[in-house]
Amino acid sequence: MRDIGIGIVGGGYMGKAHAVAMASVGAVFDTGLRPRLEMVSAGSPDSAERYRAAYGFARAASDWRELVADPKVEAIVIASPQSTHRAIAEAAFALGKPVLCEKPMGASLEDSRAMVEAAEKSGAANMVGFNYIRTPASQFARKLIADGEIGEITWFRGEHTEDFLADPQTPANWRTEGQANGTMGDLAPHMINAALALVGPIRSLIAEVETVHATRPGGTVSNDDQGQMMCRFENGAGGGAMGQMHFSRIATGRKMGYAYEITGTKGAIRFDQEDQNALWLYKMDEPEAVRGFRKILTGPAHPDYLPFCQGPGHGTGYQDQIIIEARDFLRAIETGKPVWPSFRDGLAVNEIVAAALASSQSKSWQTLDGIE
């Protein structure tokens, strides 16, 4: 067991979540590497010092370059705006330092591809922060599918819908500016990542993306409110399962609508993140009198649940997903083995987003081969 100096770029919402995770992960999972909160950076000396004091870092920096170059910072978490991700990652990889980067990985497809190139050239551990797929319920869903419990997949429906901008009188803000902050850059990547994890690669798609509220108090809106797509997967019955996905930040009534349904030739699965400690499973081989969806409450028998709680049905939460993520990142650093989702996996998500945007503009099906 040894310690490892962690540097986090950005101390806001996700910076705090990663700081808490790194402070907790050693005790929760008894990791071989024990994180040491070495340095946090922010946009000004005052904010950096405030984050340092609040989260328990040893030092603060107002310039991310100072953090990346510091020899006591051995691994880096990028939790800053998307426009900064590429430069920070490239600088870290040039020094051979592992990087965990929040999604979306790059502000553009060009950025994402450059980040993959830098990561793979360095050989350092690299990971993208898709936390929702790490709930014990979704991990169990992946296992059920991999074990063939619901047969060959025929159909997938997924959504990531929230209502934080459902009110058209909500003022224009940073979320209404820039493609990476729109629904296709902010919410869509999570469900696309889930689809890839649960079903596999997407072969082709057709999509519509739109801005419903083009103006808001204080300014115009330069990105999208909602999008939908149909897709065909590489894997599944009939030459590839069918799929549908919907993404929205104006879905009235939805607070955390990360949900999916998966139909197979032998059964089906349903999940909704608003009830994240439950999975619904249907098996065709059960007696007709009792055949139907049954609710499975997660507990110690499910992946990554027991380190948090010994009681079935007691549940895990959002912060626990980030702690699981931290464990996986540390394990990759310690073992030298690739971790999922890597930067290349993050690029696959961004390529699908790019294909969806291109499809919406051309009003035609797009393949994932050669997407620009």
C-alpha cells in the first residue's frame, strides 16, 4: 500500500465530488493506492484557496499548468470546463501522468481525437467520467446481458431527460452557450455510453436535434434543448438490435430521467435512475401464472454494493458512483491494465454525438464510419 498525490483541476460541483471520492475510496474499497489530496487549481487564487481549505488539499494553485507540472501531483482529475480539457490532458500525458477526465471528453471531435492520441502515446492510465453506468443495478444489468439471461437483444430504448431548463423564463446562462453545454453535449453522452456498455457499438443512426426555447431572459440560446435518434446496433438479433434514444433538458417533471429498457429473445430489463437501487427483470421461462416483471432491490449480492452497506435494499447514492469510479481509476494506475471507459471509449461516444448532429442537419441516416 502506498499513497499517490492527486491533483484536481476545478473545484466546483464535480471537483468537489472527485475530492470527496478520492478522500473516501481507500477506506471504502481498501485500495492498494491511497489518494493524497495534494493540489487543487481554480481560476483565481481566492477560489483555489477556498477549495483547498474546504476539501482538505495540501496546496492550491490558480494556474492548472502549475498543478500538472508539480512532481508531487502523480495523477490528475480534470473537472474544469470542456474547452480546457484537451490542453490539460496533453500536458499531463506528456509527463506520463494518469488522467481521469470528466465528460464530454473534448469540446470538439478534433479535441477528443487529439486526447486519445496523446493518451495512447503516453501509455498512462486514462479514463472518462461516466459515473451513472456504475450503479450496482446497472452493473448487474450488464452482467445479466453478458451471461445471456435475456437472450439476444432485439431492442433498446434509452433516455436522459431532466427539467432544469423546462421553464422558458429561466435566464440564459452558461448552460445555454456552446455546443458542449447543450443537451447533446451534456446529457446525451451519458445515455449513449450506457447504450454502448449494455448493447455494444452503434452501426448507423438518424436523429433530430432542436432548440425549443431560442431566447431567454438575458440573451439568446446557442445550443440545443432536446434530441432524439433511432439507431441500429452491431450486436443483437436480426443482424443488429434496433434502438431509440431521447435526450432533453426541458422534460417537465423529470429530475434524473436516466432510464433504459432492453428487450431480448428470452426476457427483458428496465431501469430508471430516479429509483437507482432497483432493477426490473422479466424472464420468459417462468411459469405463466407468475410471469411478469419483478423488482430486484440491490444489495450485497450485486456489484460494488457491499463496500458501502451490508443491508439489502438500503441503497447507494450519487457520490458512491464517483467513489466506484475513483477505485477503477486507481486500480488502472496500480495494475497498468486499461480501464473502461478509456479515452478511446469516450471518443466513441463523441463520434455518435457528432453523427447525430450531422444527421439532424442532413435529415438522413448516418453511418459511424468516417464521421467528421
